Amino acid sequence: TGRHVQAIVLLPTRELAIQVAGELRKISKFKRVRTLPIYGGQSIGHQIRALEQGVHIVIGTPGRVLDHLRRGTLKLDKVQTVVLDEADEMLDMGFIEDIESILQATPADRQTLLFSATIPSEVRRLATRYMKQPEHVQMAKNEMTVPLIDQVYYKVLERTKLESICRIIDSEDVTLGIIFCRTKRGVDELTEALISRGYLADGLHGDLSQAQRDRVMKRFRQGEIELLVATDVAARGIDVGNVTHVVNYDMPQDTESYVHRIGRTGRAGKRGLAITLITPREFKLLKQVQRETKAVIEGREVPSLEDVAERQAELWRERLEAAVREGGLGHYRAILGKLVDELDPIDLAAAALKLASAGELETESTDSYDFGETGGASGMVRFFLNIGRSARMSPGDIVRAISEEAGIPSNAIGKIDIFDKFTFVEIVEESAPFAYEALRQARINGMRVNLEPARPRGPGSRR
């Protein structure tokens, strides 16, 4: 087969390069095909020596591949196949110019394969320019299934997300969990907040150095941290088989990303749980995911402090029973044997549990809305909406918009008074915060609207 490079695979991250190289090494083990991952953060001298000995398939990140091309240590003039993996992520990370330079160093008659979770306009332009009559193969919507993953969602307010996720985590038996945030700043803020509350957590995003990324991933794989907070880009290439929970702290913007995220759990025949926090403005995205994947995503209520305490007691009971069944308690029995003569055995066990669980549950404010007096009926919040009859608005339009935008049932909507330029609508107290967050700057029948708490009724005042 010669000593020259015959195929090159480009991908966005070091972790993905290592993972793909490992898989290629397995399937080419008896074919005498030599593979080499090249990426930043590793000695370039080692890579140069390996290339000099002859390599058939190179798997690398664009920056380091381009570095070798410029040094003359990598030749691509005999390449037959180019693979662009995670193309959308590479473009998002600013690799477009590097990718084009690499493609221009390969023969024009090569085979080009492009893989991408999404196909934005930049990916289409790349395909049009560097591929010849490409075939577009897309996964059917009804095949975007994740059979071993139970999926649930919790409706939360933006201001209560942190408290909500802590209660949810405390109610689950999390061995290893990945929490997805939309931004690097979000990762840093959530990681810091979780650590300050006593969780074993760490963050992963594109601003970390390679050494920092390696340290975080090593801790996660070895179970030194339970929760890995990450962006989508940083999580590409993570291959950890025993992840029990995936949490969408921020809802992904499309169905493909949702399926890609939650696919981090439920592997190797094991069941996993995917948890999504849904704010009122994100409810439509959830409905889109349900429609396109045909998945059953169960809605749940955020646990109360009492629910959390009860669930934690149940988890401790299960752990204690398992420890007794496993045996090997001789050393601990010897320690307790001396204390049992002086103290009540139940008190001893309770004290041990208290120490193991780091004390009592703290009462935390949910920081919910207090709308005050709005002039609504008992148990209702009355809102002012800045459109009315002149916009051809009917009560049915109002009910439908609130139900669809905020994800609340129509029977939670009470009296509606429509005037020429504005409308008053009453919503049950429990659902009012969700309607308020969803409709503060939304559109109804194509018109931008604003929802505000109404003023108390008074003489001469309609609000």
C-alpha cells in the first residue's frame, strides 16, 4: 500500500481525534494499515517522527494538520479520501480557512465525505465548492430515536433554574452526569454554583487549555467528579460509557442537537435518564423535539424540599441494604462495638448518616414572582395585554397563544376582557409566572405583544 498518506480525517477536538483513531486502529489491526492522530497539545516532534516512518491514515484537528503542511512534514498529494467530521462544529470554532487550505493541498479527484449534525449555509457552501455532485444522506426523523433513554422535562422559571436543578439532582441517584449549557460563561457560572453547594462538579469548554481539558476528563472518567458541566462543542468526542444522567440545563436550539446530547447516556445496553429544564420561552422547542422524534417526554414537577428529603432517605436506605449484603463490615463492627454499650444503636446509625450526607437540607428560596394585587379573582393573577379588538384578536386567539407559548392548559386561563386597543386576562396563580415569562416579548398572530401584571381596579382606571 506504500508509505504515503491515503486518507485524512479532520475533526474539531483532540478527544474526538483520539477516539476515532482508536476505532480505526481496531478495524485495521490485521490489515497493516498505519494510523496516526495529530493534534495540538502533543509533542510535534513525536508526530514528525511517526509521519517520517510512513502513515496511511491521518486523523487530526485542522490547526495541527495545517502546521505540519506548512512545515513540509505532511504531504497530502496522494490522498484518495478526505473526511470532514463534525463539520458544523469546526466552522463554529473558526476553522473554515484552515479547512480550505488543507483541502486545496489534496488532489482534485479525491473522494470527500462530510458529516454534520446540522447543515447551516456555511456547510452547504463548503460542500458546493469542494465536493463534486455530492449525495445528501439525512437520517429520517422517525429514526432519531433513543430507545434506552427515559426522557423527562421540568417546567422552570429562568430565575429558579439553579435551585430547581439542585433539587432534581438531589432526588436522583446520579453516578456520572453531564449537564449541558449553551455558553462558556454559563458553564463557568453553573460549575461555580454547584461546587459552592457541595457537589463534585467541574466544567469543560473551548477556552480551557489542552492540559486543563485532559485533567477534567481524567477526573470524570475516574469518578472523582460526578457532574461534568459542558458546552456542545467541548462535549464532542467524549466517550464515557457509564453516564447515568444527561441534563439539558439550557434547551438546545434544534432536534439534532437534542438527540446528540442525550445520546451520551443509555449506552452499552444500560438505561439512562435525560432531563431537560424548560423555561416558558422554550416550550415550543420542546414540542418540536417531541414531534420530530416521536418521543414520549414525560413532564414532572420540580421536587419540593420535603420530596427531596424523602427521596434521599430512600436512596440511603437502598445503599445501606446493599452494603450489608456485600459484607466486609468486620472492621466497622469492631469500631461500633465499643460505642453500642454506651449509646443507642439507632442514634449511632443516624449520626453516621448525618455525617455521610453532610448535614441537613437547607431551606432555599425559590425566588418566584410576587405579582401583588392585580384586581383578579381569588387565586388568579390579572394581566394587561397591549393588543385588542382592533388587531382582530378573539378570546380563542388569546387562549391558544398563552397555551402554546407558555405550555399551560387552557383551563388555567380565566376571564378575558377584550377592548379596542388592549386586553385583560386572568391566569391561575400557579401558571401565571410561566405565562408572564413566555409572553413578555412574544408574537400573537404575527404581532409583537407585551404582557404585564395589571394594576388594581380603581375609580376611573381600567388597569
